[in-house]
Amino acid sequence: MKMYSIRCMKRFLLRALPWVLALPAAVWAVLRLAGWDTRYPVAQLMAFTPYVAAGSLVPLAVLLVWRRWAAAALAAVTALALAVVVLPRWFADDDPMAGAAGVPLRVMSANVLVGSADAAELVSLVRSHRVDVLALQEVTPDYLAAADAAGMRDELPYRVDYSVPGVEGSALLSRFPLRDDGMRVNPGGFRQARAEVAVPGGGGVLIESAHPLAPWADFVMPLWERGFQGQPRATPDGPVRVLLGDFNATLDHHLLRDLIDSGYRDAADVLGRGLAGTWGPYDGDSIPPVTLDRVLADRRVGVKDFQVLELPDSDHRPVYAELVLP
């Protein structure tokens, strides 16, 4: 009887194991494709979809070698579905606006981690990339003072300053005159500085330093969702709008995709650099990098360049884009 029970258990495991290998990635793909990502901890996990997409090839290969055809078919469909949503970020779009006649606007966004990032290095990045507009998140008054001491005001003399001690601060610094448009306060308290930038030859451009709350716990999930619902939609038939910053979401979150679908384009995605990590291990945490920081511009704006840069003492990496205004 004991030997019979052992044989039954082995038979059960051999039948169940292929599905144990195939199902986790399949469930992940269903959640991603259906946009069921506003529950905790699914929202956090969904940011790592590119890694799951790559990892989904492992059970597929095992099941094919093992000749477990039904489970292998499910694994193949899963790998294909995840590839369809992830791989386009590796390929550049055809962007006729990038080469069209227009006015260049160089923008950068940096989350400075509660004012702890290297201020002098940030000024060096602004100078070397000839940045016209800089969006800052988690910026404090002391940090702006340190940046000015390192020469920031010489590079970007105009500003909309809503910096405060702590994580809520926001600011826009510009080479060109700004019209202060106040600030947006997201649910959870993060500020978003807003301004109209008078670009010589390019007219007025509406720019906002985005920073919705992160989905870091179950009780903040409604605040994260409402923060995205309050983000400014694109105005492709009105003023040119650029929204850049720390979005605390990736292209695998439907809230961000819905915002982009209002008429924006993601500068990194346009140039095939949509998988470049901007947050995670940069301050020593053992977290695989994910893409939270980005530059969104309305569909009339060309994207000529996009880079992910390095900024010591921050958990985020700055993002830089050279845009071409219509």
C-alpha cells in the first residue's frame, strides 16, 4: 500500500509539474494584458514585466525538451504575449518630426532623493547637455541653494520653486523666461510645479514636473490611481505640452498607458530606449532597475535624442531628451 501511494504521488507530480512551470508567467500575462494592476502588490510587481518576459523562455524550453506539449503550448502563448508588449520598446519608431524644421528644446528630469543627490554633478550634467528646462522632484530649499552655489543659476536663471523639506518638493528651472502656473498637489502630497516656458522661436510650451505617489502599500493604491487621473492630458490641438518626471509607473501599468494615449509620446519609447532602467539599485538597493522616469511630449513634438544619465547619491537616474518643437 505504501509503495502504491508513492507511485500515485510521483504520477501526480509528473502530471502537475509541467503546469506549475507554465502557469505563473501565464497568470502574469493575463494580469498585464487585462490591465488588472491597481491592487497591491500586483502594481509593484508589474513594473518587472520585462524580466518576466525574458524569464518566460526558461519554462518553455524545459517543457519542450521534456515533451510536455500541452503545457509547452501554454508557455509558448505566454512568451509570445509578453514579447508583444515588451519588445516594441527596443525598436525606434519612425519619427518624421525629429528631422523636420523646428525649434530644439533640451529637457531633463531628476529625482534628487530628498535633496541628497550630488548638486555639483547635476549642474555639470545641465551644463554638458546644454539643458534648457530642468524638472526636479523631491527637491528641498537647501538642495537648490547648494545647486546655485555650484553654478545652477548661471545656467538656468529662471525658476518656479515649490521646494520644501522632505519628499514633496518640486521645481522647474529654465534657461528661458517662465510664467508660473502654480503647482498641482497629488493625493499623498507630492507637488508638481507647472509653468509656461517662453521658448525663443517656439512660442509658449506648457511644462510640468510629474510626481504621482508611488504604489508602495495597500492603503495608498487609491491615491496612486487618483494621482494619475489628475495628471494633465495632452493638448495636441492646443498649446504644446511636455510632462516629465518620476511617474512611479512603467509602460506595463495601464494608468500610464492611458495617460500617454491621450496624445503624448514617450521619448524613450520613440527612440527604442524604453527598457533603460531609471530607478532601483542606484543607491545600493538590491532591486533590478525599472523605468519610472520619463519625458512625455505631445504628438506634434519630435524626439531627436534621449539619454539616461547618472547622478550620484540618488536612487533615480536623470533622463534627458532633445525635443523638436513644431
